[in-house]
Amino acid sequence: MVKFKQRKKAFSGNENLTGWLFISPMFIGFLIFMLGPLIYAFYMSFLEWPLLGDARFIGLNNYQNIINDQEFRIVLKNTFIFTAGLVPLNLMLALGLALLLKEKMAGIGLFRTAIFVPVVTSLVVWAIIWKYMLAPESGFINQLLGLFGIQGPAWLLDNRLAMPSVIIVSVLKNVGLNMILFLTALQQVPHSLYEAAALDGAKRWRTFWHITFPMIMPTVFMTMIITTIGAMKIFAQIYVMTRGGPGTSTKVLVYYIWEKAFRHFEMGYAAALAFVLFFILLVFTLILWQLRKRWVFHEN
């Protein structure tokens, strides 16, 4: 009996060692490429470092300067406007497409593929294509409007239209991913619930509101968090399409961080801005997580 326990203990120890060996590449990679740079970036946020010169420790000065930075308030406002415009539009369009494409019809696979293709397309390529499509004179959109006698505006050069244009381009880029997630959730709703609702004489809207929507609420909640975090981190579309302009009308927080770090070489200040963004996302996610108790009634 004693020998059996010793063999079992030795086997368990070998099994644990094998498990650690399997995860060690990922764990070492995480330490070197994630945790290490993260800790160093946090240290950088307390430095005044012009990149090509010596770094100087200045304590919380970078964070104090952010509070008094007028441009930071503008880019933060633009970031919230972009997020508030993109998230509901993306979720509503994705859910609408999923409801439409969950029905069996001819060519359904082709439609689903066509909507999902932009998700796997390079973000930079997508932004370049739309930049030329929205060009004032030679752009496809304005030429199309011209066929109906409509003079198209300068979409990306107008203070009022630049941000909505970037929002729509970003929605079209990623709506396919949320559509697939909603489509999967819709296909898991038990048909017995719809049959019971039909026997009770429930109309289509009441069926959706009282059965479909509560049943897919965990997916709605998850896509809302993912899409919001993605929207707060937008960079490539802004960099390629508008460079934050015209003026500061489309300058968002991540673009501002890049500008401070690699255009003005204020590495410490850029690091402090990055951690401000991190804490904003952390607080927002925690708030949504608490609200989940009111919105999500089942998670299986």
C-alpha cells in the first residue's frame, strides 16, 4: 500500500512537470513580451524621456499634465463619440443581418461569406480602399451620387462628416464577426419555445422581445464588451484615412498616444496616456460586468 502511494505520488509529480513543460513556451513568452514590457511601460510613465536623450524621473508630473491638457480632453471626447456611434450601430446591424440570414434560403452561404470577408481583410487595406472611395472628385461614392444628379461632399475633409464616415467604414469592416456570433446564438434557441409561443398566438415582435432577445442576451453582452474595447482602441482607420483631421475632429486617444510617442518623442507622456486608456477600459468593463446581473438571466 505504501509503495502504491509512493508510485502514485511520483506519477503525479511527473504529470505536473510535463504540464509545466508544455505551457512553459507560452508562459516564458508572456513574461518576455507581455508582462515585462507592461511593467517597463508603467515605469516609463513616471519619466521625462525624449527617446534620443537621457530619461529623468519626474514622478506623477505626466499624469498631472494630462489633467491640464486641453487637447487630451478633445481626443477623449472624440474617442467617446466614435465609440458611442460605432457600438450600437454595429450591434444592431449585426443582429439584424443574423436574424435575416438565419433562415434557409437560396445562396445563403454566399451572403454570409460576403458579409464576413471584410473581417479577414487587412485593416490597412480596407482603410486605403475606403479613403479612395470617399475621395471628393474621383471617389466611387461621389461618382455614384453624381449619376442621380447629387453633388457629393468631401467626406473626409469636412469637420461634420469625417467622424461619421470613419464610423461607418469601421462598422462595415467588423459587422461580420458579430453577425456570426449572433447567428450561432440564434441557432441555439430551443424551437420548443417558439412552438409554445405560436400556440399562445404570440406575434413575431413579441416572440423576438420575450424569447429570442433574452435567450441571446449573454452573446449581446459579450459582443458589447468586445466591440466597445475595440472601438476605444481605434487607430489604423484614423491614421490611414484622416490623420486625426480635419483639425482635431477625428483625433482619438490611441492616435494621440502614437503622435506623442513617435512624432513628438515624448515617450513618458505617451506611456502615461496609455495607462489612462487602460484604466478607462478597466472601469468601463467593471461597470458592464456589474450591469450584467440585471441584463443576463442565464449564461449556459
